[in-house]
Amino acid sequence: MKKISALLIGLAMLLLFQAGSVFADSKMDGVISDLIGTPYSYTGTTTKGFDCSGFTMYVYNKLGVSIPHASRSQASLGKKVAKDDLIAGDLVFFNTTGKGISHVGIYVGDGKFAHASSSKGVTISALSDSYYSKRYVTARRVMSPKTYEKYADEPSDEPGDGDSD
């Protein structure tokens, strides 16, 4: 009976997350939405400019999770997640140079991910975009279920939450 209950809960969560909008007003989404349009800056880790791993490191730090500033290092964290099982907050990785993992973003739902693009700055792109779909490598779930529930799932209710620094 426990297996059936767990399966049903998992299925319900999957449907719930897949049906959600890209920005469903969670704490994580508030942090990300405030950063949209921030310019790209090589090695950038602040709201003055981000590179891809600086962006993911900054967002995760705002959620109380410390991760390193390098996409290859981030790709070794947490546990591997199949593309079909992505939930908001998962890190998605790409090979944009032909030399292994070289780009990272944060899955936000609806087949989309937030990332610091060298041409557009912080933006939202679709995993199905031809450029990214050809270069997709893997995904990792770095947040624990408890952290996910605290920051990526619950609506923001704190004053000033989501404000830029």
C-alpha cells in the first residue's frame, strides 16, 4: 500500500508541476524574475552581470544552497535527473563549446529554463529551442526535498522577497 500511495503522490506532484506556469510566484521564481535582463558578464556573480554559473550560484545562494562557480563543478552535484522528470529548480547542462559541459541554467517549468546567455543576459529559453536541444547534456537535482518545498514550491510571503540587491 505504501508503494501505491507514494506512486500516486509522485504522479500528482508531476502533474501539478508540469501544469504550472513558468513563473508561479514561488520564492525561487521571484528571485529569478527579478534578474531577467541582467547583462552577461564573463565570470560575473552579481546583479551587475552574470555568467551562466554565476547566475545559478547566485540564485541558489538566495535559496540557502551553496554551489560552486563553474558549470562543470555544478554538474557533479546532487543526483542525476532524466529530462522527462525535471522539476522547477533542477540544474540543466549543455555542451556549447564541443568540449563537454560549458553552460548551465535552472529549469523553471513548462519546458523552459532560466540562464545567463552571453548574447541576451539573464533570459528564459525553451529546452526545445534547436540550439539548446542539440547541446543538452544532463540535469541534476541539487536542492533537497525540504529546501525545494521551502523555496521553490511555496509562494513568497516575506516582505521584500524577490527584490534585487
